[in-house]
Amino acid sequence: MKNQLMEPWSCHDFRRSLSTILSSKKVELHVTEKMLGHSLAGILAVYNKHDWLDEQREAYELWEKLLLNLDN
């Protein structure tokens, strides 16, 4: 069988995958944005200073389960 090489990838691809996959699992976009270290934009950034740490923790735990293939 021919050895198939994986396409080159970057850290940005990993970050994009995290955001896309968690969104498909119903994690709110503002939570994934915070997980990626992004600043929220517009009115949300002006009026809402909450950090969503509990929600981020839950999302990281979900991500761990997905990576370990524990959540089908």
C-alpha cells in the first residue's frame, strides 16, 4: 500500500477546527472566541465584560472528550 502523507497544516488550522467543531456541538460562538483569545467586537465588547469561564471550562472538557473519542 502506498504511504499517504498528511497535507501540511498550521496552528491556525487547529484553531479553526476547534471553533468549527465546538460550534457544531452547540457551544456558543462568544465562548469559542474567548477560548481562542479573541476580543469580542462591537457593542458586546463595550457593554459585556463577562469572561464565561464556566462555559469555557465545559467547552474544554467537551473538546477533550472529542479528542479522546469519548463523546460519540
